Amino acid sequence: MKIGHGITLIVCSFFVFLAGCSSHRACGSTDWVIEVGSGGGITGGSNGYTIESNGKVSAWQIVQASSEKTTKPLFEIACDSVEFYKTYLDLMRFDTINFSKVGNWTSFVELRQGEVAHRVSWTGDSGPLHVESFHDLLVGFITSRVKR
């Protein structure tokens, strides 16, 4: 992780923590899904993770560009963790970030609320720093839980 990513991550985490202290929303009170992933390369396949507003976390994979998405439930997280990730996106005003680059290997963060989906995608280190940091934070959290 780059130093800039680390500093951004620390600052954003602090503000999300403060915002979460005053949040009184119930877990799952609104339906939304956060999806992070990456893919491309020779096969065109991709993989990633999904967190739902009810706390369910799953892994997904598309082996080749032409194959169907397979999903595997992993675990459930507590309401405060669910709210942490959603508040993180809300505070960065994720839904106002218009950035879409694709290449040989593309990473992305997507927020779906009802019928509305907003995706930010990038290649390499070309994406918005705070969105890349969020992606890395969420992937790191999920993979650390899975490896236990």
C-alpha cells in the first residue's frame, strides 16, 4: 500500500468512526449492496466480494467472460460493521464520483440501492485514491476473516 493510501485510509476511517458514533440507523433498514472486485486478463474472468445491508458477506467469481457468476456465502458481520462500510461510502459521496476506466486488469467498487447502481472502476493505480483505499480496506477485511 502506498503512503498516500495509508494516510487517506486513516483519515477516512477516523471520520467514519465519528459518524458511526451518532448513527441510529437499524441494520438492514434499507436495502443496498456493496460489491468490490477485479478482473480481466487473458480469460476475462473476475472475482470479488459482496456485503449486503443485512450483514451477509459472500464471495463471487466469473471464471471466463462468457461464464455465469457463481456466489459462495462466507459469513455475516455485525450491524456496526455493515454501517461502517456504508457510511464510508456516504462520507466520500461515492454516488457523485464519476470515474470509469477499464483495461487489461480492472478493479471496481459498486454500490447498488434498489434499481440504482453506481460503479467506479480503474486500472492499476489510476483510480480515485479514496475509492482505491476503500476497495483495499474491504478486500483486506474479508480475506482476513476467511483465512481464519
